[in-house]
Amino acid sequence: MQHYSADDSLNIGTGEDLTISDFARLVAEVINYKGKIVFDQSKPDGTPRKVLDVSRLAELGWQAQTPLKRGLERTYRAFLEEEERKGTRRVRMDVG
């Protein structure tokens, strides 16, 4: 990917499906959220599948190397560190 220079966009992802409910629970686990997750059943739940087509990436020889949970952990840790640096971090939360 260091030499990709086309003008068109590429989807970057794993090509794997995850429900919104499973994703919400995974985020809750990563941030150590112990509260209840509630979905408004009166609202539409979106399309049944939201898998990105990553076939163009695969043709270029690229595939995701970081599992979703690890990526969320790294991102959350970076967020907490930035909040700490700015002095705006209000709650300490342990991350994996």
C-alpha cells in the first residue's frame, strides 16, 4: 500500500461481519463499561449486513493485521493518554 496512487477510494476493513449489538458489547468490554446497553426497538435496525468489500485490497496484497478488539484497545488507550496530556481526563479506566 506504500505505492498505491490511484484516485479512487478503497474500503479498508477485515471483510468480516459484526452485528451492532456485538460491536456495542465489545466496546463496552474494552472501556470496562458495566452499565446496561439498551437498543430502541421502535427504531429501524438498519440493513441486515454491513460487510465491507475488501476484495480490491486483497488484490493489492493487503489484509488487516490487527484484530478489532486490539484496535479498539489501542485507540481507547491513545484517547485516554491524550485526555491525560490535555488534563481533561476525568475518569480512570483500565484497558487490556
